[in-house]
Amino acid sequence: MKWWQIRKRDADLERELQSDLQLEEEEQREHGIAPEDARYAALRAFGNPSVISEQTREVWSWDRLETLLRDLRISIRTLARQPGFSAVAMLVIAVGIGATISLFTVVWSVLLKPLPFDRPEQLVRLYESSELFPANATAPGIYAEWKRQSKSFSNLALYKEWPQYNLSDGGTLPEQVRATICSWDLLATLGVQPLIGRSFTAEDDQPSANGTAILSWALGTAASAATLPSSAAKSILMPNPTPSLA
């Protein structure tokens, strides 16, 4: 229904209510009520025209939309009368919305966003615990024994953040990068696979094996390692034997 049709409908309703009220008033006068009292008697018998009008609009469709539009018009007129107050109010609302969005973003990224792994709700992190160190890193021997006796977990894997390494292609200055050492089955436990190259194997976890490294996508792109035909073009400088790129 167009806006001018809505206005015409409201005008027709108002005329009909006033006509019915006048008829009721005439009937009251015919019953012997004084003219000055007939109006009040008609209102008591007929009812409040405003209430009847609102009840009629509730039956019609688009009533909620009309109410919203009416409230918006009233709000705009009120704000236009007090531009200073309106500017302060909108600024406060904008700051409140921005703070709420920022807070939700932090809560989502820290608490609610699922980890980018297969079945993240089933992942747990285990520590060694003592009075002095309530969350101590697990020693390799303890980890091997946990894995041998484990019956509650589908798999166990070991990892530890390591000091920074120096990444170099032999022709440029080394670049310090963050790294993590892990057991060969960490990626399989997390349910992820390298996008390029292979994952670690059990042979890579042997004491006599050469070191093997997998670069993150960001580091691999920056170092152009992902596009090199031979991974031997890159090396990681560290005290242990130089690892190759998987």
C-alpha cells in the first residue's frame, strides 16, 4: 500500500468514527439528555475514538511498519530541534557500537573461534605438573611413556616452541624466523597436511635422521621457497645438522 493510500485510509477511518459518534450523540439527545451532556454520554456509550482507531489499525496489515515509520518521523523531528544534543547522542552511540564490536571481535578470536584443525573440540593439551611448575613442558621420555600407555586418546604428539632460527639462501643476509620442534605425527594428530611438499614421517624422527623443516605459507611465500624447483636452495642455520625443507 502506497503512503498516500495509507493517509486516505486513515482519513476515511477518522471520518467514519466522527460520523458514528455524531449519530450516537443525536440518539442521546433524542432520549432527553441535555445537548451539553449529550457529547459526554455519546463518548461513554460509543467508546474512545482514539482507542477504536488504534484497534482498527492493528487489524490492518502494515501496522507495525506504519508504527516504525511514525516513530522514525517523530525521532527525526526531535533530533532536528536539538542538533547539538543529537550530535553528542550519535557520537556516544557510535562509540558504544564500536567498543561492542571490538570486544566481540576479541572474544570471538580468543574464546569462541574454533581452531583451524580437524575436530578441534577433541584437542587437549597435557603438561607435567609439580608444586614448583604447575604447567611444565613434558620431557620426551615421559611423552613416550604416555603414548605407550594411552588408552583415552586416539593419538599423542609432542611439540615445543624453539628459539629463533636464521633462514638463509647463502647469498643474502640471514633472516630470523620463529620455529617449533615437534614429533613426526603432530600434523597428522591435528588433521592437517602441508599444501606443498610432504609431511613428516617416522624416519624423520630418528636420532640419526637429517633434520626436516616445513615452512608456513607466509614464510614460504616471502622466501620464495614454495616456487623453487629444489628445496636444497634454502637452508636453516642452527647448531644441529642443517635440515632440509620437506
